[in-house]
Amino acid sequence: MQNKIIDLTHLLNENATVYPDTVGPKFESINNVAEHGFAEMQVTMVLHSGTHIDAPCHILGNTKTLSDFPVDKFMGTAIVIPCMDKVEIGLEYLKTFEHKIAKVDFILFFTGWQYKWNSEAYFEDCPLLTVEAAKWLATFKLKGIGLDAFSVDTIVSAHVVTYETLPNHYILLGAEIILIENLTNLDQLPEDIFMFQCLPLNIEYADGSPVRAIAVV
């Protein structure tokens, strides 16, 4: 039976929602077939645009960039954990999935925020990991954690980055667990373990990268 591929990536364009205080992406046609014989687009954007990965060095100094990881860091087994009816994602709830968490490389949290993409509601607080839950997840050999929202922490000004404002970033990135943000179509994923990949651009010293995240089910 042929596997089904589910695209977990938002379309990236100039209308894409961006994190507060962040410059949005710009796309410009600098050459076209009619005038120049070939088409070429110029893109200007931060590496944390659209569906993207955070590397440890995004928050923590003297830690790994994306180019420091082998390519298999960005693919492996995964599960999705539904959180649409939660105010927070606590340790007690996560422990009900412990037997699966111990077997996989990635955890994807389905908060329902994918339905709010490109709206003001996307900036509202989504269900987030408690610090206790983040510390517990950091004890597993996870490659990454993803979600269908902006951040594993409450949205704060990009100019106010401390452990107190972004504790889950510090905890998870400190354990070299990459963060995949702004995923979509998590409602289409199965309850069982599936294959996941989120290959970044191979940019030297990258603190993040847009990805084409997919699930193979």
C-alpha cells in the first residue's frame, strides 16, 4: 500500500503572519521570461518566517546552529498530541502518552491554532507546556518538538528575551531539542506513530530556517 504524504507547511508569501516586532518576508521579481529570457525572484526575510525551525543558538549563546547538526536530526518518527481543549499542557496529561513519547523522535502538539493563521486571533495565547512538562520532555532523547502556533512560550516582544519570558525555549533548546513552529494540517495526522521530516535550508551558521515539513503516514 502506498504511503500518504501530508503537507504540514503554511504557504509562505508577503501576507504570512509574522512574530511581533519581526520584519515580514518580501518577494520581488527581478527578472522575467518576457524581458530577460528567464525568471528569477529575490526573497528577503528572516530565517524564522512561516513554518520554520529554531536552532539552539537562536536563544542560547555558544550553542549549535542548524548547520552543526547531521541531516538525520530533521527526520524521524513522530506522534501528535491533541491539546485543543487544554488551557495548558501539563505533566500529568503528557504522562498519559509516555509509552509513545519514549519511542519517537518528534512530538507535535495540535493546539488548533492552525485555524487562526493569518488572523489577529493567532496572537492569542495558545495551550503551552508548563515549565515542569518542558523539563520532563527534556529528559527524553527527542530530536524536536513542533506545534501549530508561534511559540512554545507566551508571545513576548522580540526585545524582551530572558529565561523568565521564554523558559520553554531555554529548557528545550538547551537540551538540543529543535523547535518547529507554525505547523499546519495537524488534524490530518493519525493517532499512531508516523514518519516526520522538516528539512531546513543548508545555511551555514543558521539560527533558524523555513522548512517544508511533511508527515508520511
